[in-house]
Amino acid sequence: MKIIPLAAESMGSRSMATFIETSKMSIIIDPGAGLGTLRQGYKPHSLENWNLEKHRERIFLYMEKADVVIISHFHFNHYIYNIPDLYQGKILLVKNPNRMIGISQRNQAFEFLNFIRNIPEEIIYIDDRIFKFEDITLTFSKPVKHSGDENSGYVIMVSLKEKKEEFLFITDIEIFTDDVIAWIINKNNADIIYTDGPVTYFHDDPERAHIIDNYIVSFKQIIRRAAITRVIMDHHLLRDINWMEKISSLLKYMKQKGITVQTAAEFRGEENNLLEARRDELYT
């Protein structure tokens, strides 16, 4: 199994787009990318816009190669919504837009699915389901809350297993509830996990410290009870230049347990390029 992050905050755009190549098929998860509209009082810098176009072109290229496209939820930076031909002939596995979904995401989902309805080979809802393609098993979680607040919407976690290898994709989840923890721990063979984390730069949010502490405590619990040896950590966390300081106790614990922790950029063999987190620098 070959895992290729295509775009992420550590590479300069808001994304968790990931391509997985197996011996039997190719899969792309959450093939979208975007930019934060306003950070540190500034709109996206021209360098961010240029970088986003590079990431989108890369996603388009890998979309052509993919047999299966997975959309875990309907936030705009997690899927391409305006180029229907990219889905031509694909098996499209998406979160069910009819249940456990925020109003905004539901509207986006139906607009998108109506727009492309005759283009993919098949459109299948994935909530709490298992699919087998020869030696490949795709397991999808029940819808789980984005950040513990129903208004923020729901997402689907993904497990991709090929023989003895298992990869977990935990997208857009800031708070690891008991359901999230149990689902991850239950994947006994998973040795690599790509996970989001909480926003750490909202200093005026009285709940932010609690959310960060919950993430740290919950992740330690997962590590104690799961077989994970490698963690890719990105997305919301990497919107803060000081993200490592904010979760330093977790990173130290992972190191003690012999777990390799990398950003998506580092996993690709690249240097981190946190453009959004450095937006004020770009303008000075």
C-alpha cells in the first residue's frame, strides 16, 4: 500500500487530500483544497493562491488515476465541486446527505450530487458500511461530530485494509469522543493513521484549552490501546505556527512510545510550508 498526501496545511493549503495505491486499485480520499478567507487580518497572499493552484492540479492528475473517490463530508476544501468530468467513470463513495448532516453541508451535498448524478459509474452512501474489492476492505464509521457540536456537522472516518496493512483516515475531527476513540481502537491491525487535530490559535475561545486537552488525553488513550506506529498529523493543527508547543506533551508521549510523527509534507519527504500560519509575514 502506497500513501501519498496531495495537499495539506503543512504544504500551504487547507486540505487532507490523499491518494492510496494498492495492488488492485487506486483510491483518492477527500480530493479538495482551499484557503482560509481571512487570517491575521489579511486575505490569502498571492503565494498561497499560486500554491493552491499547484495543489489543485496535482489533485486533478491523481483523480484521473483513481478508481474510487471517497468524500468523507461536504466541506468545500474536501471535494472538487465544480468540475464534474473529474468523476467520470469513478465509483463515488460519499457521506449520506439525508441523515446526521448539518444544514449547510446538506445543501452543498444535494447541489453537488445533482450536478454530477449521471457522471460517476456509481454513487454509494458510506455511513457505517463495509465494502470489499478483492483484497481491499474499506470500512466506514458512523457519522461522528466534527468538533463535539452538532452545528459543526458530521464526518465519516475511513479504514483501508489490504491484507495485513491497515491505514486509518480521521478527517476534520477536533474532539475525540468516546465513539471516535472506540472505533479507532477497534481497528487492531492499523499501524498508520492520518489525523486532524484541534484549532489552537483561537485565543478568545474559552473552550479552546478544554478542546486541546481533550485531544491530548484522548490520543494518549488511543496509543495505549492500539497498534499504531506511525502518525500523520495535519489540517487544523497546522494553521498555527506554534502548533507543536500547544500539544508538546502528546508529542513527547508519542516519542517515548516509539511512534513516528510527521506532517503530511514530511511524510512526502518535503519541508513544511505553513503559508496560512505565516500570512502576516508574507505581507511584511
